[in-house]
Amino acid sequence: MFISVVAILDRQILNLLVDPIRAELALTDIQIGVLQGPAFMVFYTLFGFPLGWMVDRMHRLRLLAAGIALWTAGTIACGLADSYEALIVARPIVGMGEAVASPASISLIADYFRPERRAVATSVYGTAAMFGTGLALVGGGLLLSLSEIIGPLQIASLPPIEGWRFAFVACGLPGILGVLLALSAREPPRRLETYALDGKAGLANFLFSARKWILSHFSAVCLVAIMSFAFMNWLPSYLIRGYGWQPANVGLLTGIQFLLLGPLGILAGGFIVRRMQQKGVSDAAARVLRLGAILIALSLASMAAPWSSDTVLLPLSLAVLFVSMLPTISLLAIQQATPGELRGRMAAIYFITTNLVGYSLGPIITAALNERLFTQSSQLGYSLGLVGIVLGPLAALLFSVSLIHFRKIVAPDRD
């Protein structure tokens, strides 16, 4: 779990640093959106499936250690960048390294835990995303304050390491411990289990056999991902621009929200699904996903309302709770429907598609709305609200379609 927290920390720290970087390097919101999305996600995608294939065939923990080393180097390189072009080179290195983390983790969890315990184990793993996001905000804010206290650090002819650069470098260092942990852990034997759809016939056969569920489920999750990444990537700027908060204060308060409410939402989602499954509701995951899409849309829409600085944390708390809940439940559905020998690749496909669409389009769509439609700095909430109003109902509709086909896979005897 520590490794997953570090991965999300190194990925999300950029979000708190948007406005300091934007001011120093004179960047536009579109350029920031590219750094947040495509610069990371294109390479995450290109490397994701080959690494997922390797996860299904090779020593997973050694692959994980190599990935940690790579993304750690990329995060530190972001802190040493002296231009937008240097950031564009460094950010993809983070994406290349992190491409192995999720497929390896999902595959390892499925082999460390028996089927009846996977819902809880996967939910606990899912809390890493919220802990990492929370630490990126809280830790990033504290690191900005610490940098002001100790002053700039000079290494050779590199730019002075202070402010946002100091935060990047400091967040990269825990990856060294992550490499050591991955190399010292025990590689579990792969479990052989029986599934309604045959995994031995190969991935292509599974994708074809389950195509109706996969298409509708993945499409819905992609829309949820756009809403979620739009919210997480632009949340600090929403408070800085709309309410005049300082970056360090934004990091502290919103980071605490993610640290407390994020894991609560994830564990609550896993608990609800498990309880429903114990009562014989085999398609519980798909049902909860449908409701969750609507709740995320409503929470984003509420950000367009004229809250005060004292009350704005209320809708943000609800948004954090709902945004955190759905990704783990979607992974539970994939674990439930996918044969063991295909889990690494299916997890890679899931993370590639949802992250490519969500992480690339969420920041960019919001940035485009900021610059083209809602042009005042204080109107960022309107952009986020519009994203939720348009995409939430469509995601719920697609989840309703996927529910029908998911049930045929996990409970064929009911049809």
C-alpha cells in the first residue's frame, strides 16, 4: 500500500503547484492541462499494456521495483526543470514508471487473498489513491511553507531548489524506500480458479465473449474518470482563484479531506458491495456504480453555487466522498468477472482506458471551458459544474446497460 501511496503522491503533487508554476513560467491553463493529462497519460498508456502482459508472465515485484525507480527519477526531474519544455520531458517519465503499479498491484492482491476477502483487500488498496492525493495536498502545502523557511538550495548549475521545485524533489525521495520494499517482499503463487468465461482461450476470446459488458462498463467508467480527474486536478485552483485561499492553506484543508473522507468512501463502497453480495446480490458492484455516477455529478454541479469561504468545504467533502468510492468498486467488478490468468492485462486495459480518457480529457476540458466559456478566474466552479451535469447522467445510463451484461457473466444461472 505504501508503494501505491507514493505513486499517487508523485502523480498528484502537480495539482497543488499549478498556480506557482503557472506564474513563474508564464503558462496558460491549456499548457497546465497538458502537463496534468496528456504529458503523463500518453506514456502511461503506451507502456501500460506491455507491462500488464509482463505482469501476467514475469516476477511482478521485480517489475514493480523497476517502475518505482523510473517514476521517482521523473518526479525529481520535474523539480529540477527550468522551463515548460523540461517539464514536458520529465512528466512522461513519471507516466512510464507508474504504468506497472496498478496492474501488478491488482494481480498480487488477487493471489495474496482468497476470493471472499478480495473486496475488503481491494478497498484497502484503493485507499492508497486518496492517501496519496491527500498527502500531495497536505504535504505539498507543508513543503511550500518549509521551503520558505529554509530558503533556496543550490546544486551545481541547476535552478535553485525552492517553492514548487522543492516540493517535487522532496516528494520523489520516498520512492527509494518503495524500491527496497518491493525487492524484499514475497512473490505469491498464482491462484487457479474457475470462471464462467474461459481465460485459457486467451485475452482476445475473453474480450469478444464479454464485449457487451466491457464496452458499456468501460465507457461509463471513462465518463466518471473525466468528472473525477477534472475535480481533483482543478480543486486547488478552484479555491485559490474563486475564494482567495493561499496554496499552503488549500493543501492543508483539502488534503485533510482526502486523507479522512477518501478512505472512508472507498471502504464504505467495498463494505456496501460485500454486504449486498452476502445477501445474494451478485451484481452489487454494478448497481452501486450506477448510483455513484449520479452522486458525483450532483456534487460537481454544487460547485457552481455561490458558497462562502466558510461553507465551501461542505460540497467539496461530498465530492471527495463520492469520487473516492467508484474506482475501487469498478475494480471489484473486473476482478469478479475476469479469469485469474487475464487479470493483469484486464487491469492494464482498465487503467489505460480510464486514465487515458479521464486524466487526459478531464483537465483539458475544464481548462478549455475556463478559457473559452467561463473566462473570469472566479468562474472555475461553473466549468466543473457543467462537466458533472453533462457527463453524470450519461454515465449512469451506461452503467444501467452494463448491469444487464455483468449479471450474465457473474450469475449466469439467474438468466
